Amino acid sequence: MSDTEKGEKESQRTVFVMSGSTGRTVEEVVQAGLAQFDAPEVDIVQRPKIRSVTAAVKVVQEAAAAGAILFHSLVDPKVREAVARQTQIEHVPTVDILGPVLSALNDHLGRAPRRQPGLSYQLKREYYERVDAVNFTLAHDDGCAARELELADVVLIGPSRVAKSATCFYLAYRGIRAANYPLLPGREPPEELLQVDKCRVVLLTMNARRLQSIRRERVRVLGSGPFGDYTDQDAIRRELNEAARLAARQGWQSIDVSYKSVEEVARDVIAMLGETPRRAESAS
């Protein structure tokens, strides 16, 4: 090794970041601290998802071999104690990022912390999933961007005024990417809808008299216009029957929303999807 290489190696320091979850919280704190030192040459070594005593001890030994300082955000008492013992044995400088915070909050709130790794990341992920779902639902409301229906966690279909949009936005707030597509009388559904997994398509339907009442109120609010058979009960009945036949033919599930609130309909949809939507499963 040349003198130059030795000098570079000696000037560069190593920082180990250990966490029971993603390690993002610890790294953000470390990066905030490093910003005060005029961009020093620092090698940050990430060791996330350390949840056993054996794994934690191994990381401490790695840090000792590298002559590193160790930052961690461990919350499991057994793992924390093991790290405290091993760092003393190995003479590894250590900073417990969450320890003082948990102790102070414990004293102030008068209750013990949950000591479960990843809670902060989970809360952030749930927030961003809700934002993403709402944006998706806005972009895929009332048949918009039909070519992207396959990307939805669920697609709600049905005639006009069966609360498709309202239900979709309620689902989006729960982090579910919901799209909706209107079934128009006498028109075949697009191929993009037929290609969606049948388990993720749900027909919302309603009895003819109830739907007629809702549509009449809609017409009253909108005023005069070329509404045709929009509020005719016989035409509505034919429209509903046509939608039911399509759903039966395609193997789609359906929900009668005649006298249900949006919250009730959304709960039914979630139950049909299973415990978690497809996207959430892939992210876990």
C-alpha cells in the first residue's frame, strides 16, 4: 500500500448504523451531525433489522474490527443490554439514539414504551400509502385512465349514482388504490376492465326504486337537460339487470348498496379483498 493510500485510509472514518428496523432514523441523525463537519470522509455501514442478541453482538464485533463508532436505535431490552455489554468488552464508542428519548418520555408520560422495532417507519409508510392511494383514485375516477385499471387494488363498477366515487375515496383514505368505472346501458365494458383479476372487481348495485329516487334528486339539482331514460324506473331496472348479468358472466362479486352507508360499503369491499390489499402485501 502506498503512502498516499495509507493516508487516505487513515483519514477516512467508519460509522456503523444499527437498527431493529430500516435504520433510516439513525442514519438521518448521523447525517445531520456530519453536516456540521464540512463533509468529512466517512464510510457509513448500515446494519438494519438486527433483532437478535447474536446478530447484534456480531455487528459490534464488526465495528470493533473496523475501528468504527456505533450508532443504534435498538428498542428490544435484551438486544440493547447485549450491545451495551459487548461494546464495553470491544471498546467500541457507542451512541444510543433512542435510549435518552425513551427514558425522558417514559418519565414524562408515566407509561412504558412498546419497544417494537419499525413503528416510526410504519407510521410514515401508512401516511405515504394514503397519499398515493388518494392521488391514484383521483386519477382513476369515473372511468379515467382505464388503461391503468390493472394497477388498482380494487375496481368498483356499476350504473350511475350507486356511490362508486364516494366509496373509492373512503377506501383511498385507508391506503387502498381504488378505481371506478361506470357501466353504461347498451355498452360493452372495455377490454382493460375484463383483464383485471376478477377478485379485484366489485359491482355496486341498488334496487330500482331507490336508484330512481337518487337520480331524480340529482336531476333536480342539475336542472333541465337531455336526461332521456335516466330516471325512468323500467329503464333503470333493465340497466341494473344488465349489470348483474355482466357481473355473473365475469365472476365479479357484488354489493347491494341500497340502504348502506359509504363506510359500510367500504368495509364490505375490504372484506372481499381479504386482510390486506395486494400492494400492501408486496411492500411488507
